[in-house]
Amino acid sequence: MTPKKRTEIASLGQFGLIDLLTKEFPLRNASTLRAVGDDAAVIAPPAGEAMLCTTDSFYEGVDFDLTYFPLKHLGYKVVVAAVSDLLAMNATPSQITVSLGVSAKIPVEALQDLYEGIATACDELAVDLAGGDTRASMTGLVISVTALGHAPEGRIVYRSGAQQNDLVCITSNLGAAYMGLRLLEREKRVLAGLDNPEPQFAGYEYLLERYLRPRPRVDVLEALQEEGVLPTAMIDLSDGLSSDLMQLCRASKCGARIYLERIPLAKQTTALAEEMHLDPVTAALNGGEDYELLFTVPLAMQEQVARTGLVDIIGHITPESTGCRLVTPDGGEIALKAQGFPQDPA
Amino acid sequence: MTPKKRTEIASLGQFGLIDLLTKEFPLRNASTLRAVGDDAAVIAPPAGEAMLCTTDSFYEGVDFDLTYFPLKHLGYKVVVAAVSDLLAMNATPSQITVSLGVSAKIPVEALQDLYEGIATACDELAVDLAGGDTRASMTGLVISVTALGHAPEGRIVYRSGAQQNDLVCITSNLGAAYMGLRLLEREKRVLAGLDNPEPQFAGYEYLLERYLRPRPRVDVLEALQEEGVLPTAMIDLSDGLSSDLMQLCRASKCGARIYLERIPLAKQTTALAEEMHLDPVTAALNGGEDYELLFTVPLAMQEQVARTGLVDIIGHITPESTGCRLVTPDGGEIALKAQGFPQDPA
């Protein structure tokens, strides 16, 4: 992880640094009229479509730990996390801007790694880097990503459209990213102070992958469109199923029942949870950082949704007065709870 | 500055906090289709116009010191600073999103003060708060503001359009904000440890105003439009005249001559600089945070520019090979230098 060569940021100057970091970014979208190098990005929205904009910030020590988070992966992940908010509205991402706060301890080579990951994500998502800046921060690394996208107004899916009896759908097993984080944290503790630390990850590679390299679920949106399914409400799973479902229900003024045995868990999630004496369902409900999609569709769409092969139906929408509840196999009901704030660094 | 009542953020929960902070924000622009409360803001750009987007981040300890920076003023200033990038492209600001990183030491009342300042700026600029989030940070306060605006493509002014012999124009005296900062820093040092500190600001109120409450120069853009003047190139003065002029010249592939005796300095700037044994011209060239506009216009527009009564012509554009130079009253020439990076916390 430690780059061999170490160039001080100060040696390049502000112009030189931005040039170096952004020179490898080709522009892919005709809508990007002006990207890096002016006071603001200039974008030509497709005629008749709405623009969407979201900003996500990531703080060292809260959202990531550079002891074990490779910077290339971090660059990739922050773009996926920001774009995930656009996907959750059924929009097409088109541009990002990246604003960095860096302390003097970070060498240029580390920022190049970060930008390499950003470039990979931009490439996969066909998104343009359209601006941003790099500033001094007194403390750790801070990354703010603004993602811009577009969609025809009638295709935008809000959190607020869920209706009675709609099906509650998710796009993958949950809790794996959280267990990946717990594994990385455990190895960090165990190996602290050792000269040649050799972390033990065997058998849990999938969990690391889910935490370090989340997938943007463009494939799901495309598959739903092919099947003629427009979700009634959607949100991305960043805070955990429990908190995100509650947010969707709150915006839609409804309740929900989800069924414990229908929440998919990966084998590795269950295995590591057992090893660490944790409840894998709690990881799925409260772990967060899955960056999958949670959405609702009318009951009549059950077959079309199933045909995508990418979606699990885990419950249904109920009246607001009945709250958001998890139904256990014995028919018991447990009220869902949102995580507190400020969040634990976990 | 210390709020009397102190409510812990954790006591409200994340939903409650965002509701409390954003409830006082009316929507003013028909283009804001969806604001706070979903995964992303949704904006309908005016037909045929381009959208502009810029993000600025502000770090406690680098960009502001909460010992003397009132949070209401800070909220106002971060919006003006972000919007200033849009004004520098001759665009109409329409939405902002605000992403906060807050440590547990900050009470809810302090964030309410911050948002009161944000609301004042939104009101004055007729801009909508269209989204954002509040997260935990391990360290100090971090504020990221994304500003969105629009403009007909043909009216957008880039940094890159300056032509030979164009006039170099600025919109106010410079260096005052920097001297305001120096004054606040001096009083902080002098009064450190005193129980009842009484800072001495008499006679320097204008400098504090310029540092704590910069003006968005919408008036200048309107006046130029009334006179039929479209600048050939423009940038906002955030880093200091020297650095910003060099950036404009670099983008336009040209040089510039600016004349020392034409750079306007406020009386208070000169007086405090003298008192502190500083060079007021250096404050103007390198101080930064003026948030005024630096632009170029064709020579033939001199009269129209003068008629606005809001603009000083301080020099002209020269061939790229001649560099960016300051001409002293005795005819000497000094090469301008950009500030280094990372910037001093000053």
C-alpha cells in the first residue's frame, strides 16, 4: 500500500497537481461542454430531460481507514457511492466533480492512486470528470463527490411513491460489506505493531470485495426497463436495510412488512458472523454500505421482476399506522429501528 | 458566540436534525422539481440553456476559525463563495446543496445559526436549498457547498477567452478581506487566555465586513449586461489577484500587464497594513478571499465599462511570451507569482 516514490504535493504547485491528476480523463459525453479547468463545469442537459444532482462526502477515520483501504479502491468506491444516489432515482449518471481536502502527509503518488480508481469508475459508468479542486485540510483526507445525471421527468423514481400492497424488492444479499469491514478491523487490531503483518482473509474474499469495491447496479435498472417495470419508489441501500426502508416508508407515508427468512445472506456473511459471534441479520439490517437498490413495485409486476433474475422480493407495503416491521419465521413481529447519529466509525 | 442552550445532535437523530435545519427554506425557483428529502435534487433546466455546477469545500482550521467566525456569517459566506464561481461564468445561480461534516462537540444550536446564514444568502440570491446531508466527522467542521446555475450557452464566459489588448478589470478594492483576517488573528493572539476579552476593531469595521461577509457581485453582471458588455474572460478573485490573473492568462494563453497605482486599496486596508508593517499591495495580490470578479473586455468597451461605475480597469492583455507582470510607477516590471500549495492557514 505504501507507494515507493514519495513526491510532496507542495513541490508541484496547485496547477501542476490538478493537471497531473486529471490528465488521464477522456470526455465521453457530448453533454459535457466544459470540464476541469474553469470556475464551474458546464453541462448541456438532454432536451426535455431533468438534471439530477447529489453530493456525498467521505471522511478519513469515519468512512474509511487508510491503514487497510487501498486508495485505488477508495477512489472507485466514492464514485460508485455518489452515483448510487442517481441510480436510486432511475437516472443516467453523466458527470462527477471531486473536491479533495488533503493533509501534507499525503504524497502525490497516493493521490494518483486515488484518481486511478476514480478513472476506473468513470470509465465503467461512462461518466465524465467535470471539475473539482484539491485543498489543504488540517486533518485527514476528505473526499466530496458531486454526481450529476439526467432522466426524462416521467421516468424519475422518488422515495415517495410506494403504494399499499406494493412488493418490497432488493438487488442482492445484504450485510456482506459490513462483515468485510469487521474483518478488516479485526485484522488491523490483531496485527497492530507487527513488522510483517500477514492478515488472514482466506475464505472471506467476497466480503472484502463487497466492502472495498461495491458494484453500481446499472444492470438492475436496465433489466427492469427491459421488462417494462418502473418502480413506484426507490432508495439506495447505504445506511442499512432497516434505516433505508424506514426512510422510503416515511417519504411514502406507509408502513412495511419484511420477512426475515427472505432476506438473502451470503454464505461468507453467515460464516464470519458465526465466527465473530454476531447476528448476520443485524449486519443486513443495520450494517450499511451495501450500495444495492431497495425499491417497490406494484403486486401485478411480480412475474416481470422475477424474470430479471436480479431481484429478491422480501416483503410488502402496509398502511402507515402499522409501522415498519420484520416478521420472524414463527410469525412474530419486530419493529425496525434506524441507526443513531452520529454514526459509529464502526 | 456561544449559544446559551445546548442540544446534542445525537438527541434528535439524523432525520430530526435535517428536518429541523431545512424546514425554513422556501423554494423560489420553478426549476427546482425536488429539493431536500430524496437521494438527489431534481432540476428542470430552462429550455435551451446549459447547466453549471461547482463544489467548494471549507475546512475548520484552514478556511475558518470558529473562535472568531460567527456561524451565521460563515453560513452566508460559504454560499457566496460557491455561487461566486457561477457568477464568474456569467451564469444565474438557482440551487445549492450543502453537505456537512460535524463533530460531536458542535451543538444543534450552532448548526441552526449556520443554516440561518445559509438561508439569508439563499434569500438574497434567490437560490433554493435543494439537498445535502449531515454526517459525523472525526475532526472539525467541514462544509461542502455545491452550487448549480444556468445560462444560455452563448452568454457563458470562460477563463479562456481573453484576447490581445483586452482591458483587465476588477470590481472593487482588493486586500481588505485579507487584512480583516489578519486583524481577527491578531486580536485572537492578544486576547488568548483572558476571561473577558475585548477585541479592538474600532476604525477597521470595513475590513471585518469584507472578510466575514463578502458580497456576491450580481450587481456588476447586471450592470455590464445593461451596457451591452459581455466579458471575453472572467474568474472570481478567491486566491488573490496575482494567482487568479495568472490562471486566467494561462487558460487564455496570454500575458498581462497590470499597473500598481491602478490597483484600488481601501483606506482601512492601507492603514492597518501600515500599523502591522505589511505591504497593502501584497495583501491585494496574494491575500485572497475577495470574492470579487476579475474579467477582460475588448478595448472598444472601455467607455461602457466605465459607465457602470462599478469597475476599475487595472491593465491590459499582452502576448503569452511576455508573462504576467506588475508595472510599478517608475516603469519597473515585477513578475507575478501564484501562491504555493498547500495554502497557509494564514
